[in-house]
Amino acid sequence: MSYIDGFIAAVPTARKEEYLQHAKIAAKCFKEHGAIKVTECWGDDVPEGETTSFPMAVKCKPDETVVFGLVEWPTKKVRDSGMQKVMEDERMSSDSNPMPFDGKRLIYGGFEVIFDD
């Protein structure tokens, strides 16, 4: 079964196009290193919570939008190898493709798929 890397981040709303360009470069890199699919989502209906929420998790400011993304890999083994190559790829360096958001508030993790319909 496939393996998923998921993440959420707060991106300055005014930098949406810049983020999209960053994401397109990253997606190409991920796919060249073994990913099956890359999905990026711009927050549209992301409510503030009282106890927990996506905006609270990334400390989203009023002029920011929550983004949600995932990278699908065929297996964890392919992901581990591919992710290492992605991190070493020049296109992902902060000089070549700087993140247009505060990376300290990025939340990410790897997930084993247990059901896919």
C-alpha cells in the first residue's frame, strides 16, 4: 500500500502565486524522485477552533492562509530513498527555491495508508 507525506503551513495570502510556483518546482522534484502524486490545497473553508484547528496549529495570522498538501509514494521504502534525494536536490535549496512562508510553523509527517477507497 502507498505511503503519504502530509503537511500544513500558513502562507501569506498575498504570496499565493509565489507559493504556487514554489510548489510546482517541488512537485516536479518529488515526482522525479519517486512520488506518484503531489497535491497542494489553498485554504477556503478552514474555521478557527476553540480548542484545536488548522489555523491554531500553524499559528495562522490574519493576513495568511492555511495550505494543506500531500505527497503520495508507492511505498515507504521508495519514500525514504526519494525524500533523501529531494532534500539533496539543488532545486529544493533555500537559494534556488526559497519557501515563501515561515518554515518554523510548517507541520508535516509521514503516514502509512491503512484504507484507500
